[in-house]
Amino acid sequence: MSVLEQTAAQYRSLRWMATAGQLGELLADAEANELSYLHFAQRLAEHEAAVRTRSRVARHLKQAQFPAEKPLESFDYRHQTTITKRQVNALLDFGFIDQRENLVFIGPPGVGKTHLAIGIGQKAIQAGYKVLFRTALDLIEDLELAEMKGELKKRLNQLAKHDLLVIDELGYLPMTRQARYNLFQLINNLYEYRSIILTTNKDFTSWGEFFHDDNVAVPIIDRVIHHSHIFMLGGESYRLRQKTTG
Ligand code: ADP
Ligand code: MG
């Protein structure tokens, strides 16, 4: 085994996989550019860190299970004028996640609620946070199943492992009493501990009716709204506009 191979093997055993895999190229590059010893040492560390970040981001994007690729860069603020780019950009320092605050996007279908939720979620992952995307319906089914298996607590704790949980499309369908209760458990478990992005077509004033005005609704609404940034989105459906203009 050459010294290069031995050294690469040693890096590998230290779990510096990116450096191990590219040691030859990194050396050749250092020689070609006449790097100082210090700069070479720096290059190795930077290379390893950059590759690890890339693969962590890729892994977390996959784990987040976004239903579609919706980058914020493709969000058109000329169409959606009830929220500004400045307002959205202000969220991207992720103070809201650090302070366990929630975002709520309220508005009719097609105005970009899900697009914004995914776009912000993707940026959060790039910034190092763990995110999970679920529709409200998915979550309700998920929790119901866990409940039947007697594993509700365990499942709630798994869901709380993410820094940010996106709950998409709350309010589109009526829920059973048990579903509401499970959802309350979830929101209670995350309250002041993790962040939620919630999208809904229901204004808070009609949430009571949606939750059938029972005693579970009020504490859910209370906990979601407390420490929340609420955005009321309006305007034309983007889907409709695309149909009519092209
Ligand atoms: P909602 O969740 O409010 O019903 P979506 O976010 O799913 O709406 O938007 C519907 C479709 O229109 C999606 O494909 C989305 O990417 C697109 N869309 C909506 N608003 C915009 C916008 N302002 N700029 C670009 N695409 C948009
Ligand atoms: Mg949506």
C-alpha cells in the first residue's frame, strides 16, 4: 500500500470520508497552486465540511418529504401581492424557529400557501434545521394509527424531533372527535418547544365551526395563535390565472 493509500485509509477510519475519497486530487491541487501547509490544512477541513453539509442537506430534504419542489425563488410576488418579498425574507433568518414561533398562512385555494410553506421549509433545511411536511389529513391518519397500536405518545415524540413541522391544509375536511383530540395532543406537545407552519383555508373566526365548537377547539386555536406570525393571503388563484392566460 502506498503512503497515499495508507493515509486515505486512515482518514476513512477517522470518518473523514470526503477527504479520504479525494486525497489524491486535493494533494495535486495543493501542489499545482503551491499552497502553504496552513492553507492545505485549511482546504482539507473546508472540503470535508462542505461535502458533509451538502449530504446532510440532501438527506434532510428527502426526510422532510415535501410533496413537490417549490423553491421560494420561483414565487411570483407580482401575482401574490398580499404578502411581500420583504416579509418572507424576514422569516429566513429563522428567528421564528429559534424562538419556537409559528407561521400561519390563511387564504382561499391557489393563492400560494403551500408553495410558501415548502419554500420556507426548504430554506430552513439549508440553514441546518430539521423539517417534516405533512398534510393535516396525513397527520390525522398517522396519529389515529399510532393510537390504535397504543403508540400515540411515541409517535408524538417522534414528530417533535423536527425543529419545524409543516401542517398543510388544515380545515379542508371535517374531523372526528378523536382526530381533533389527537391533533390537540400533537399541538400541545409542540407548543413552545417546536415550530409549526400551518396552512389553512379557514379564518380563525370559522375555526370554532370547523372544530364543531367543542372544548378541544379553543385550546388548539389558542396554542397555534400564541407566538404566531399570521399571514392572510388573498387574491386570485394562481392555478386559475394560468388556465386563463395560457
Ligand atoms: P394553496 O396552497 O394556497 O392552495 P399553492 O401554493 O398550492 O396554493 O399554489 C397553487 C399552484 O400555483 C402551485 O403550483 C404553486 O406553485 C403555484 N403558485 C401559487 N402562487 C404562486 C406565486 N405567487 N408564484 C408562483 N407560483 C405560484
Ligand atoms: Mg395548499
